[in-house]
Amino acid sequence: MRKVLFALALLFALMALLPATAESQANGPDIPRQGQVALGVTGGMAQPLGQLGRAIALEGSSAASGLNLDRGISGRAYADYHVTQRFALGGFVCAARSYMKDVSVTRESGTRTYERLLEGRTTQLGLYAKYFLPQRGAWSSYVLGGAAHVDRKTQLAPEVALLYPGTSVFEVRDDRLGFVGGLGSDYAWNDRLSLGVVALLDYSGPLAHDFPWMGEGHDVNDWSFLTLQAGVSWHLGVGM
């Protein structure tokens, strides 16, 4: 069900980017943006990609093994300044968290299921640029791209030592430069309040650490995830 909702929301955002028709342009206000500041908050779910979401290899070491993270939650706060009617610059802070999927291990004594053996957290502080497409009535669609300082943290549960005796490092944390890109669409509820949805792809490169099940020399080579968020923004009348 989650996958279906995720796909539908992405389709909805893509449809909002279709060229505006004369009818749709006539059905809504020509919302002024230039000189305005927009403040907003969004929240939703984060889907780990690549090795973050790849299953772990319990038997032996493998470079194909991953962190097996499940879908998690994410939230973002941002501020945009509209330089022109179509172009805006903004800053944002974003946080995402997810846990490892349940792992079942069968031994002579029986099968035991381990929950949340690993927690992954990502915090971002960054800047981006937005480009707005022609309005479709009260709908405003855009694409964005930018960079961020990314703080990444993984926390292993003590039970990992039961699966891999000798494990001594239970927390890994680092900071990197990351990148973000995405697309979104907002609906102007009135001249100040907008509701919207945005899909973002975040990437911050490899995590240099040997997790017990990945073997020596096998790092997480792509810390990336896709987020889908719904939110609300408030437009301040700067320059009006």
C-alpha cells in the first residue's frame, strides 16, 4: 500500500508540471511572487536507496550487502526569497530517520527475530535554487537543486554483538557535502497560504566504515534516499 501511495504522489507531482492551458490560466489568480519571502514546513516519508535499502548478507561478507533500512520519516523547514516571478533562492534544514528491517536468524535452538538492529539518521543544512514553471490557475509547479552540509549517523543495537561477536564500534558519525534535487507543486489556498507536495532526491556519497556483515573493505558507497513530503507555506508580502 505504501508503494502505491508513493507512486501516485510522484505521478501527481509530475502531472502538475505539464504545460499550462489557456483555460487553467484563466481559472486562477496571477499570484505575484517577486520580492516575497515564503516560509514553509513539510513532512513525510523517506525511502532509502542503493545500499541503504539493500538487504544484508548474514552468511559471509559481501560487497553487495547493505544496511537494509526500511522507509522512515522526514521533515523539513525552509525559507525562500523570490528574486523574480520565476526564480527563487532558499535555505533549508531537513532531518530523516529510519530503522533496519526485522532480521530473522534460524539456528539449532530455533528462530529469533531481531528488530531495529540499526538506526540511520540524516540532518541537512543547505541552500538551493527554485525555478517556477508557468502557473496553472492556482497551481505553481517548480524544480529545485542545491547543496547541503550533511550530518550522518548510524547507531547499532547491542544485539549486533550476539550475531557478530567481537563487534566493538556501535556508532558511526560523519559530515559531508551533499546534493539535493527535486520537483514539487503548490496550491494557493489564498494569497498568503499555500499547500503542496514535493519529491526530493538526496545524495551525500560513501560512508567509510566496515559494518560487521559487510566485511573489511566494503563501505556503504552511496548514502542516498528519496523523500516525499506534503507541507504548507506562508507568503510574506515583502516588496508589495
